Amino acid sequence: MALLAALVPVVMLAVVLALSHYEDALLTTPDTEGGPTPATLPTAGGREPAA
């Protein structure tokens, strides 16, 4: 019974990690891979661009 109590959290952690890797692989698209987006790039001099 003590062995079961020690193994259950380890198995649950492994399942959560496996599901997170699966979710990353499933939801990753060429649009979301790497690099900053234009919205996250700083503007010149830290000012807002002129309209």
C-alpha cells in the first residue's frame, strides 16, 4: 500500500507532462512558432508610432 501511495503522484505527474507536450504539438502552428510578433517589438525611441 505504501508503494502505491508513492507511485500514484509520480504517475500523475508523468501524465500531466505528457499531455502538456501533446497540447503543445497539437496547437503549434507556423504562426505561433518562435520570434517576436510586431505587437511585442519596441517602437523607435519607446514612443508610439505617428498616425
